[in-house]
Amino acid sequence: MEPSQAFDKDAWNAYARRATRRRVAGTILITIAVVLVLLYAGRVAWLFVMADEGDVPSASVVPLPAGAEILGTTEGCGSGGCTLNLTVRPPVGQSAEGLAAEMGTTPQLLVPGNTWNPRTVSVFATPSGGLLNISLDYSSDEWVP
């Protein structure tokens, strides 16, 4: 038979303190994660529920190729929502129709949202002379031929 070891109260107290610190740290981390998830869910809900006709996407959503230049921007609003209209000059040696085809906006390009703003942006392009008029909005349905 082996002799029984004496109870080490200091070692037991140190173990208990470490376990308590781990539980407290875990609780704090879980609480922070839950708060962050709730804040993000609140932002997404706000974007979709509180969306109104005045919401307009940013011009940076448009995937312009190198050499293309935005000449002007205007906002227009109607009964279906607001639209950001861009006037774009194609790169040298490319037609407006060619730029629209390269961008994939013939007839419509749907740009998926990102983590911060998950709304999909509808992009339409219409050649006008040597320029390309691009319309961006959140409210258009997907184009069906």
C-alpha cells in the first residue's frame, strides 16, 4: 500500500483561482461576441427594414476598367426609388458599347453586397454617343428577358 499524500491547500487554491479566471475570461469573450453579432444583425436589419427610396449606392461599386473615367454623377429619384447616374468616358480605343459589354452591364449587372452593406446593387448601362450612362440602384428587380 502506498502512503496517501497530504492535502496541499495552497495548490488547491491556486487551481481554483486559475479555473475562476478562465471562466470569467470565457464569459467576457462570449459576451463580447454576442454583443458584436447583435450589433451587426441590428445594422443589417436597419438597412433592409428602414430602407427608403432615398438610398443610393456608392459610385465605387461600379467595376470600371483601367482608363475609363467618370465625368459626372447625378442623383435622380422617382416612385420606385433613387438612382445614381454616372456618365463614363470609355478608355481610349474602346467604344461605349464595348465598355458596357466588358463590364457585364448588358443588360444588367447585379453587384452583390459586402459584409458591411449586404444589399445587392443593380447596374444598368446605356451607350449615348461616345459616352456610357450607368445607373445604379438598390430597388430594381432582376432583369428577365
